[in-house]
Amino acid sequence: MSAEQPDEPEDDEDLRYFVRIGQTDLDGTKSVERSLIEMNGIGRRTARIIAEKAGIDRTATFGRLDDDEIDAVVEKVEEYADEVPEWLTNRQNDFFSGETTHKVGNDLQMKRRHDINRMKMIDSYKGTRHKRGQKVRGQRTKSTGRTEGTIGVNVEEIREEQAEEAAAGGDDDEGGEE
């Protein structure tokens, strides 16, 4: 056993295991960057930018940060679209509002569903593909993405059916001749 192990339980008293941002619980045992990546709408680059703008070391354990530092991270997540160029956001020129925003968490999932439903309603090409459950972005469909049952011929099943028919047919023939 190492001499460091007795020190760890003392440090765990200050550790928050869950840090809540918006409607998402983030893992407090991971670094700031890694735990931010767990949120929908935040990737590696976005997490790095948020940590840098908040003035926090991105490799610091998220659960060990002070309340002020966590509040700074939450503020930067909410104000992300205002502080970065348009091309770094995920909702550029929104269809209804025309604004450029960055959606995170459940808001992103809700907007995505809303967009897909709108495409289905106006019968756009992508909307009809969504309705049918087919691939939407131009992938191959001849050989992949088959969701139906078996592909090709199942020889064993045919042989079993033929054997059953022969057995059933052979019994009926013998009964009719006698």
C-alpha cells in the first residue's frame, strides 16, 4: 500500500460527485473538459473553449471546484453563442426566429425533434425518408441498413418444410390406399 491512500479520503469530503448544469447532472469525479463533453450539444472543442473563457484549468476535477468557479462555467455555457463566432454554434439562422443560438441538453433534443417533425409535415425529401425509416443523408441502402428479417434463402428451413410435407404426405397416401 502506498502512503498516498490515507490522504485520499480527506480530499473526498470536498468532492461533489454530481454537478448540475441546467437539467443535466455531470460527473464531478472527472475533469472539467471530460464532464462537459457528457452534455448534449457540447463537444471537445466547445468544452475546451468554455473552460478557457471561464478562466478554469480544463484538467481540474470538476467536483473540487468552488461554487464561484462552477457558477462561472454555468454562465459561460449559457452565454456560449454570444462569445464565439457564428460557425461554432449549433443553431445558425434558426428557421422561425432567424437568430443564431447554441442549444444544450434537453433543449437541443427538443429542437431536433421539432425540426424532423417540420420536415415530415412539409413532405421534404429528408422528411419522407424519416417517415419511412430509411437513411436520410445519402448513404447506401442496397446492401446495408436492412431491418427486415432474413436476407436471401434459408436452405435449412426449406429442407425442414419439405421433410414435414413428405412425412405428412406419405402418411396420408398410405391411409388412402388401404
